[in-house]
Amino acid sequence: MSQAKDTAREVTVTAHDLPLHCPQPGAPLWARHPRVFLDVLKTGEMKCPYCGTNYRFTGEAPKGHH
């Protein structure tokens, strides 16, 4: 009997990665889905509704962004 593999990931992003979208370039095959843009600046983190990857923002927010 095979065991289910945990496919959820956590990714740390910075201002350099904005605008943030999932899947990211080079994402594994299981994470290929329609591109969705995620606003991590409002709460500091956001989960992709398709693959469940959790994106966490670290560092200083870009200037002029609210």
C-alpha cells in the first residue's frame, strides 16, 4: 500500500518577488495550475487556493505601497 505524499510547501518571499503569483517558475509538476496572483502584503502571508502553497512575506514592504 502506498502512502499519500504531503505536497504542501511554504515559500518565503520578499519585495523582489512582487507581484507574486503561483505557480512560480520551476514549480514541480504537481503544482502546475492556472496562474493566480497573491497579495501577501495585506496580512503577511497567503495560501494558494489551487495547490495549497503558503507564501510568507519577510522584509520591508516596497515604498509607496499600501
